Amino acid sequence: MLQLFENKDVVIIGETHRRPESTKFVTNTVAEYLKGGKCLIVGLEIPSHQQPVLERAFLGVWRLNRISISSSTSC
């Protein structure tokens, strides 16, 4: 799978909510990609009301575990 990412600036992978195999796939794919020492940016679908939490987390004021994940999207 990782060879599909070679020489690509952007790769978009969709997943199905509430499917444990989706979470495992993304987690395993990211872990394998990072073993190559490359830079990776992952976009997440997070509700807009969580934006203040994200901003505080990026500033180091809050930890990312303060972000709540809706049960409708959680595996």
C-alpha cells in the first residue's frame, strides 16, 4: 500500500465511521509510513464546536485528549 504514496504530494484516504477496521487501517498505515522517516499530515473530521479546544491544544495550553469524539463517529 505504501508504494502507492511514493512521489505523491497529497493522498486522500476515506474511511467509514463506526468501523473498527477503518481505525486499524489508518493507524497501521500511518505507523508504517512514519517508519520511513517522512513527514505526514493527517486531516481529521472534528466538529466545529471543538475548534477552541484544538487551538488551545496547539498552543500547548490544553492536551489533545480534551477533544471529544462523537459517538456517531467513534469506533
